[in-house]
Amino acid sequence: MDLPFQKLREYFSRGDGFLSILIASGFIRITSARVDFEKKGVTIKKSVTGHYKDGKPLDAIQTLRGLLKPFGKLNSYNVMVSLGSNIGTTVHSTVPLVRDNPKSPIDASDLDNRIAQGMWKVFDRERGGAAKKMGVEDLEVLLTDVRIKSIRLDGHKVVNPVGFPAATIELQFNQTFLPQHFAIALREVFRDVNFLFIGEGGVMQADMLTRLDFPSTFLFAEIFPHIANIFSIAQNQVTFLETIPWGRDSIVHAVGADFAVEKQVAETLLNIHYIRRASTGVLKKIEKSTLQEFKSFMERCNSFRSKEYAPKIVFLSGSSSIPELVFQSPFRVSGGSLKASRIMSDIFNKKLGFKVIAPAGISEDVLFSTTSALLEFYFLKRDDKINSIAKRHARWLIQ
């Protein structure tokens, strides 16, 4: 267990527990929940959604303020924020550091210096890429969160390296970057709030899958109505690849085009296919449109594979409205086959024993992303001694 229950209870003892906030491309979702870590229960209370003009992150702040009003006093909650890949960047980066005296045990001072050295190397190496990804200049990027995900001594994973000799210390950092103007505005909203966590939503969800006995290599797609954020996962390290112009509505539009009908009618046709209430000819036509459109998505995912990186499966979140038939068999793509798999919140119960309960009408997409945010914090051990060192050294970088 990564955090004592007593420590967790301190975090989740106020009011309605916590607010999980998703600020994605063009929309915001706020979900409140209560958590019982001893009984391993997550109870979703309610979820609200609002929209803002895509490409205008500061407009999101105004929408966010309005959506937060029904939840009352924010200081009665613990808050976690997940960000779309166009707004925030969370980088997983490993830094190997060579010690001058490999036979001498590591002491607190040595560890302190190594963490500072590694953190600066990651910041210096990753800031430019984060700025480019978010469409801002290097000097407009702020480091808003830093964690140490793992430590290895000479290739062996340890919890606390103090007292052990080693030739190399390998530190894996999680660092989250935001555009400066957006970070400042967001900080103002949560000025007096117990703010637990901020990170790139797709990275957070993909990272959670690496903790659930999944394949060591896979692709992950965070699906939204009009776009999908694609990530590679290899040896427990998550890397953002690209945002592609394909989303849940792409299948609806494809069916609508084939039947020459509007979006609302196309959605009805997909529902008819789900309940199998149509002629064989109509059902087959819907299936053909769906499979052809989804194959275009799979071909795009396949373009990220190579001889060195050849995952056999793509896991999808945000896919609850995508027809089940696309997940039944692998797709033939250039150079081989690739299978799609839908991720559901019951995976947390099967793999970790966490049961997720929600009122009727809360979508599976909300359940998975919200629980991922909560458990990401649970596993990252925000308040342990190692991360407190990283936080201390990051203060001059986190403005």
C-alpha cells in the first residue's frame, strides 16, 4: 500500500470528499464524489458539463467559475484537475545519474542533491517540447507539478535509496507544464482550496493502466467528440504522440453520410443497430459504415508503430458510445493486425478491488476518468518524504 489509510483520511475527510475537474478541448466537466479507502469504495455524487470556445483557454476559466457555483464553498473539497493535451503537458522522463563513490551508502544529502540535479535536467530537456505542444513560447511555460514516480539503484527499484550503495541512481519524474497565463488564472480560482493534483488527463489515465497488470507495451487513445489524443506506453513510461481529428462523432457522421441523413437521425440509426430493431440490410449497412470509419482510426494508430515499438492493442477511454462491434475482432492494418479494447470503470474492481458506484445517467466515460484521477493521486504518494524533497527544490521553478 502506497499511503497509510490515516494519511488518506486526512485528505478525504472534508465535505463531499473531492472534486475531479476535467478541462478539455472545448468543454469542462466537474464531478463530485466521496471516497472510502478502507472499504475501497468510490461513490460518484453528481457531474456537470459546460462548454467554452475551443482554443481559448482563458474562456475556460470563466466557464469553470460558473460551473463551480452549484457546488458551494470550494474549501470543503479536495480538488484534482485533469487537462486536455492542448492545455497541459505531463511528462514522464527518466534521468540516470552516476555517483562518484559507488561503494559508499547514499545519505540524505546525496539524495537531496541528486533529486535537484535530475529535476533540473528534466525541466531543461522537456520545457521546449511542452511549449511547442501547447502552442506557446518556452518562457511562457510554467512547471506546475512535480513528482518522483520511481527510483532505481543500479537497475533495481527501491522505495527509499538512503543507506544503500549504488553506482547509478535512476529517477523517473512526472512534471506537469502549463501556459503561464492559464496557470495564473487557474491558481486564482483555487486560491483557498486544498489543491491535490493537476496533470494531463490522458497521461493520467494511461499511467493508471500501467499499474493494473496490462501489457508492457500498448497504445492509448483518449476519445472526445471530435478529436482523440494518442499516447504510447512502453516499460511503464507514457508519452504523448499526437492529437488527431477523429472522435466519437466521426462514426455518427459516417453513418449519416452513407444514409444521407442528419446527425440526429444517424444517432437514432446507431441506437436501432444496438437493439437490433431493423431489417438485415439496414443493420449490415450500419455495420459496414461503422467498421470502415473505425478502421481509418485504427490505421492512424497503426502509423505510430515501428519495428522498435510494435504494440498489438489500443486501449480506448471515452468510448462508451462507440458501437461494440468494433471491439470484437482485430483490424487488418498495414503490416499486420491491431486490436481495439474499450476501458471500463469495472477494471478498478477487477484489478484493485475498488468498487465504483454512481447514480443513473452518469456515463461510463465519467466513471473511468474520475476514478483514474483519484487513484493516480493514491499511487503517486504525494506527501511522502521523497516527493517533499522534489517539491522543495521546485519552488523556484513553480512560480
